[in-house]
Amino acid sequence: MSGRRKTAVFLTVLFAIVVLFSHIFTAAEADHDCSGEDCPVCQVVAAVENAFKGLSAAKVSDSSAFVLFFAAVVLVLFAADEVLRSTLITLKVKLSN
């Protein structure tokens, strides 16, 4: 695997983990005891919600967008490995006339 591909896979997995933990934090702190107008938990939850609204180009829910994104990453990882294995050299195709 090339260095660029490893970096791309690492960044994709990192992004998926950040999205997952952001959703978990938002769900866990949905019913917290708010301390007032300047509640830091409410500010973080609002920032996470605004970030997901900004990331979503289509009007789909965040959880379904995450599921589609994760499924696409898994399909690309498995399909790319198979495509890279089946080259003319690995198939032993003779190209002379």
C-alpha cells in the first residue's frame, strides 16, 4: 500500500471516529442538567450540531449520512484491493502480436 493511500485510509477512519464520538457525546448529553445561559455543554452540543449541518450538502439526517459514508469507505477499501490485484501482469496476459 502506498504512503498516500495509507494516509487517506487513516484520515478517513479518523474522520469516521470523530463523527461517531460526536454523535455519542450529543446523545449522552442531551438530557444534562443545564447550569444556565452560559452552559459549556450546551455550547459544545450546539457547535457539533452546526458542524454537521455545515457538512451535510444534502438534506439527510446525520446518522444516515454517516452510515452511507462508512459503507462507501468499506466498499472502496475492499474493491480497491481487488482491482489492484487484477492487472495484466498478475493475469499473465501476453501483449505481443
